[in-house]
Amino acid sequence: MRIAFPKEAPPETRVTLTPTVAAKFATLGAAVRLEAGLGAPLGFSDDAYREAGAEVVPKEGLLEGAEAVVRLNPLREDEARALPAGAVVVGLLDPFRNLGAVRALAERGVSALCMELIPRTTYAQKMDALSSQASLAGYAAVVLAAERLDKVLPMMSTPAGTIAPARVFVVGAGVAGLQAIATAKRLGARVEAFDTRPVVEEQVRSLGAKFVKIDVGETGQTAQGYATALTTEQLERQRQGMAKVCAASDIVITTAQVFGKRAPLLLTEEMVAGMRPGSVIVDLAAATGGNVAGTVAGEEVVKRGVRLVGLTNLPGAVARDASQMYAANVYNLIEHLWDRAQGRVVLRLEDEVTSACLLTHEGAVRHAGVRELLESLGAPTQAEAAKATVTEEHHEPTP
């Protein structure tokens, strides 16, 4: 099976394949073809990939004959339409905000394996790119904030006096939040954290942070382990409870996101204004609308003396490790789907991992939420319309 690895568009610094993982694909029996210069952002030469058993080709002709294509960032609609018909594509596809590309993938008959939809099970952890990148984002957020803060993080005793430790408040104790807590503690900061899920309190405390308790009423988490969305009233109660903590903090890191929806607004303009000038807020949800009033996606802005960091690719700040982890996640997924007898990926819909992350297949959008959103915005794909016609002619129930 021929697997193609195109380069990602600048300013992306991460890559989809490292020489180490390329060698693993070769051992698996896959024919790996990558675009010339793919590893250049990280200093990986084309020769390093060749030595690992991969073929290096120019951009022109890269996709010719490709049976699978691996990407990192979401495809544009024109890129989706340029994929070989009937191929398999693997990547972080951002399906709810990238509907044009999803429709194009279905129209092309492409089987799209959406990395965001990998189930959060013990077995699938090795394939979970969303978590691996979030963990690095949590680390990078603390380092970035420490660089921009006008004081040191640890307590320091000097002849001139004792410097109190910086206070860090992490909102959200998911993968990114827990890594941010651990990193801030290692740097010597005094760390507090809040999450709407009471079940994570033990994890927060185990990392040496104080868990901030705010009564917002009945909360819970999804089957995938994510926090459920709060009501408008619950969000307001949460903001009121966090206001004093934010005012006393030197660094605030927000991580709350709801897959497929706009990120909840957690810090209002008044809460930001209540923080000390020179404080830093890193909004990890900037790309999906932001948790903080005033955040600008992709930029750093200063509001009333408080720096709001809305950079949208924090894993790219540690691109070498992020690339190694992403490439390994993709390899583990493909290895799981690999049929050694046929020497190719075989999509078995009864398989738990395949069924969960297969976004489009045989001309149809399989994810119910994405499909319903597409249908609400326009007509179904040609393939879906054809299937609907057949269904009516045979008087069979719609699957």
C-alpha cells in the first residue's frame, strides 16, 4: 500500500513523519512516499528518510497512485478535492468547522480517519493524537507564560530579601491542564486549578496543586471523559467563583473546549481588568473562540496591562517532540488497521477504533453530528442522495 506524506503549509513547524517512524512503516510493509523537504523544519534531511526506506519525490506527482494520505492540519476544501478518489486520508480534520472539506471528502469517496475521533480507551491511547498534542500544549503554555511574566516563578531567598513564588491558576484539568499544573509546579510556582468535574480533584492534588472548589450545581463528563457543557447560569456561577482567584494570580491558563462547539467564555473583561498589570493569560482555546474576553486568535494583545496570549499552535513551539508523537500516533493507528496478508489498511466497521474515527466512507458522512450539521446547511452529497433514492425504491428503513 502506497502512503503519501505531503508537506504542511507554513508557518506550521511540525511534520507528519520522522525518519524513525518511516523505518517502522517500512518494516510494516508499507510503501512510504514523502514530499521532498518535508523534514526540513526540524533538520531531517531527505537522505535520512531514504535511509529509513522511504521514497522522496517532488510535490508534483506525490499523490499519483497514493492509496493513503497522511496530514496534520485540517484540509482545505480544494485539497480534499485533489485527493485520489477512493483513498484513505488520516489527519486532524476539525470536521465541525471544516464542513466544505468534509463534503468534498465524501464526494470523492475518500475514507477519512479523523484523529480527533479516536476513542479515549486504554487500548487507543497510543493512537490519541489529540491528547498527545494537548499535553505538549499544556507544557508550552507554562513556559511561554513564564517567559512573558515580569517576575520569577519559584520562591527565592536572597540577601536582599525573599521573593514569593508566582501564583498560577489553571482552568480545566484535562490533558493540557494537568500537564500545565505539573510543569508550573516543577518550576516552583504556587498552583491552583479548577475543573467542573469533581472526579479530577484527586489528580490535581496528586500533582501538588490546590483544587479550587466552586459550586456550579450538577456537572459531569462524557463517555469520552470530557467535561459536559455548562448552562448559562452555571457558567456565571463559575465566573463569580474564579474572579478572586484570577485577581490573585500572576498567570492564568485556560484550557476549556467542547468538541464541535465554540469554547465557553470563562473570563470576562471585568475579570481580566481585575488582574495585576504585568500578569499573563494563556488561552489554549483561542482557535475555537477563546475562553477569555479580548483574546485574539493567533496573536498576543495587552488589555489594561494584562497580556492575553492567543497563539493557536503551542505544540509547534516544541515541534520536534510534537512531530515524533504525532507520527507515532498515526503509525499506531495504521498498524492497528493493517492486514499483513493483504499488505494494506483494511477498514472493518465492526472494529471499535475504526467505527469511532471513520468520518467519511463510501460517499457518506458517518459521524451523526457532522452529518446533521451538513444537512441543516444544504443538500446531501451526491452519493448520499443516490443512496436515499435506492432506499425509497426498496422501501427499506434508513440506516
